[in-house]
Amino acid sequence: MGVSAGPPVDDRLVSWWASLRRRAPESVTTVVLHATEIPTLSEAWDYAERSAEGTADGAGVCGHLYVDRDGGCHRFVPLDRVAAHAAGHNTPSIGIELVNTGRHPDHFDSRAQVPAEDFPAEQTDALVALLAVLKETHPGLVHLVRHSDLDQQTIPASDDPAVLVRRRIDPGPRFPWTRVRRHWERLMSEHPA
């Protein structure tokens, strides 16, 4: 990413990234935080690879950057490309996925809507360092949101269609939102857009 102040980012690009539409860095205004709701980084990468199979444009669903539990940062999609990670909000945003089981394995079971896994300090520390780098490399960034802020749709539960559950809750109630949000506000006051 060209700035050395943050955590090192390992390229683990999905095979279909070049089919994604290009965009200018100055057009990026938002960071969207996600939880993979898939147990491991490898499984998240496999999911992203499989999600492109059979699509008309050869592209799939995934975020740009993934932060593992140990604080390791991985780029699945270059930041100058539009990745499909938050329907209706992809063009101006960078998607950051935090590896976390969330509601895995049955995301829509009404009895399993409260994730049990915390986000380790190493992961959160890497995320806040990554946000500082992104603010520096993308000065137009002004918004930090959770996926659940953007997608509030409800759907029938997998175990009982009469019960509605949230389609997206990530990064979820165990995510240290207050700490990360305060860090973002500090970055915004130090480097206004």
C-alpha cells in the first residue's frame, strides 16, 4: 500500500481480481467492516474463489483486506478495484473482513444469532493500524461503518420461517466498536478530508 506505518499486508489475491472494475483512490470515501462468519482465513479465501464460479463476469464476493486473529493482514483484492462486499455500497468503499466465526455454521438459525467468539487484541490492534494507513493513502475516506449498519434486511430463519432474523449482523455484538470508532474519529480530526 506504499506506507510503512501500518501492519505488513500479504498479497493473497483471488484469481479473478483483474476482472473487477477499476476506480480512482480519490473516489473511495468509506470503509466497511465485516466479520467473515467463516472459521479460518483459508476457508474465507476458498469461499471467495468459489463465489466466482459460474458468474457472468467471472467475479465473486469478497472484501479487499482480511485481518486474521493473529493480526496478519492479507489483500484479496487490490484497493483500486471495486470488490463485491456490501451490496449497493461497493463502488466508493473498501471492505475489511475480520476472521471470526460469527454465526457459523448456520448463519440464519434463530437459536444461533449471538456470536460466541471475541475479536483478539492482536486483530483489533492490526485493524486500527490498518485504518491509519488507509486514511493516509486514501485521503477522501470520511466514513467508517459496519456491514450491519448498511444491510438491515431481515429474512426467514432457517429453522423456523415464521421467525425473521437479520441477514447481516457483522462484525457483530462482540466487536470492539467503541474502541475502533474512537480511533477513527481521532484519525478524522488529525487528517480531515
